[in-house]
Amino acid sequence: MILHKVKALKGEVTIPGDKSISHRAVMFGSLAEGLTEVTNFLQGADCLSTIEAFRQMGIEIENTPEKILIHGRGLHGLQAPSSVLDMGNSGTTTRLISGILAGQPFESTLTGDASIQKRPMRRIMEPLSMMGAAITSINGNDCAPLHIAGRPLHGIHYQSRVASAQVKSAVLLAGLYADGITQVTEPAISRNHTEIMLRYFGANLHTEDRTASVHPDPRLMGQKINVPGDISSAAYFMAAGLIVPGSEILIRNVGINPTRDGILRVCQQMGGNITLLNVKNDGEPVADLLVKSSSLHGITIEGDIIPTLIDELPVINIMAACAEGTTIIRDAAELKVKESNRIDVMVQYLSAMGCDIKGTDDGMIIKGGAPLHGTTVDSHLDHRIAMSFAIASLIADGETQIKGSDVVTISYPAFYQDLAGLTC
């Protein structure tokens, strides 16, 4: 993809459905009794990997242009897959499905692409093993491929060392098959889509402060789910509208769950002009976002807000490069174990564009305000890297090339078309 500087961005965009919620709708609908209907489902590669995995375990799933229809077979209705389950590039599918498979009366093997086979799985293997699961890394490196021999599980109270919705969800889902209450306590609250949706399907689950507790063997019933727009996808247009002079963008139907809205808070703290319109809450809060170009200033981003914006930090780097003053990001070592090492990659290519940026053990220090110029960016097959530098190209002099640009299909297949539709 070859991109150039633009004069302004005007118009409105409706972003695709939330990736995290789309994954969970398929998983929980498969474990529920009866029909689950999902509208505004994200037709991205990661979520399609989740559909295929549950089809391989005997669940009938109809994927139509209007909705996803999941014919659930109940908590104990999954069948042993006839072949290896391919997770593609999806860390969410890999980790959450491991919790489900740990309590099944059959064996299974999970694999994925080259990126998944490098991502750390000990963070779920450890608590699931504490519950009695037999889960092993086939190559002995604590990464996929994973072999899971389903066993009876025991309820535990797990003190997680990381604020990770994937770890929390894997343990809570295994807890559905345990012999007692399962609890997870986090160092900071991570996104809570699992808790909201499991309760909606009928699970006995409650939260108190940083601890989520689930009772075993619920009767889950099929539901209707309208997936809100993904705030992680909206973040690119929020950043674009703020940093490109003379811009005004209306972003429709964005999920603003408070465990995910850190990007909104950061934009406002940096001086960004973003107004929430048509706010409503039907389980998951949503709003339209009106974004206007703004003069941004540097801030420090650290602590409990980090889990609420971990996926948005690459594009926050782009905003920081355009802001006056210094932005410091701390407590974000998790960036090293995403689809790429996002600290190293952002430092490499923002430096190449003329930004004064330094990587640290757990984040970055960015001195903003210098003009950016185009460069050639290797996405490292990381969708968030590709989209972040597409936004940087909008204010960079010259030409920006993004290699591996089609990786955006993982979370936002129409990203480049939607961006082009706003260009003046």
C-alpha cells in the first residue's frame, strides 16, 4: 500500500463490529442451548477462525450477510474435532478456547500461524494446570501448538500476574466445567466482555473490585446479540481526525465500555476535541464520536489505564509524534508479546519518519512536534502496525509504503477503503 499526505478528512464512518465481542458471541452461543443470533459480527480473519473451530467441534453456524446464526448444543455438547484446530492469527481464540477445551471429555490440538506459534501461552497453561487440566506445549517452548487432554477440573482462586482479559476469560470458561467456584483476581481490571456476556447467557457470575467469580455448570441459553463497533478500530479515525488539520469525522456506533475506553480518555487528556453523541447502554455502552482536529500536547500514560488501551498504544504513538512536548508511556511491557514486538517496531519506523522516540523496557518516550516524512514500513504481519502507519502517512511529507498492508483483514477488512472515503 502506497499512501500520501492529505489536506483534510471529512465525513462519517461506521466501523466494523468489536472483535473481542464477536469472538465471545460465537463461543458462548456454541455452549448455549438453542439459537443465538449475532448482528454486526466482525467478518475478520480472526473471528472467522473462531467460527471454523466450533464448526469442527460439531456446532452448526450459519454465516449470512445479515447475521450469524449459531445452533448451540449446550455446555456439554461439543464433539471431539477430527483434525487439528487452526487458530490462524488469533490469540483470543487460542487462549479462550483452551479454557473451554480443558474440561471436555476428549483430546484436542491447537495450532496457528507463525505469529501465534511465538506468542506466550504459559500465562494460560499455568492456571489451567492448577485446575487439573492436561495442557502441554508440543514444542516445549510454552507456545502453540498446544495439546489439551480434557479432564475433570477443580475450582481455584487464581491471582493473575497480568491484567489480561484473555487469561481471565480462559480461567472463567474452564470454571464452567469445574467442581466448585472459580475466581480470578487481576492486578488491574482488564476488559470485561466475558463477564457481561456470560451473565447475559445465564451464567452465575459476579465481580467485586478486581475479582471475577463464576459458579460451575450453568444452563446457558441462546440470545440475540448486536455487536457494537470496535473502539480499537475507531481509534485510527479518532487519531486521524485529531492530527490532520481541518478535519471533522463522525464515527458511528462505537463501543465505549469503560474497560476499553482508555483511548478516549487519553485523547481528551492530550487536548483532543471528541464529543460523545447518542450515548446508549444495552449491556455494552455505545456512542457516536464526533472528532475535530486539535492541537495536542504530550502526557504521561501509565498504571491502571494501560489495560484499557493496550491495543491502541501504537496509534497513540502516532498522536504523540504530532503533539507538542513529551509523551511518556510506562507499564506497557505487554506490547512486546503482541503480534509483533510493538515497542521495537514503533520505535524503528517512527524514527525513520523523523520522530524523536526512544524505547524503554516497558514503553516509549516520544518527543513530539517534529515534521514527519514518508518511509517504507514493514507491518511485521501486525494489523495494528499497518493501520497506525497508514494514519501517520496522512501528515507525513512524501510517500509512505506499507509492506504486508493486507494484514488489516484480521480486524478491519475495509480499513483502507473507509480511510480513502474521508479524504478531501
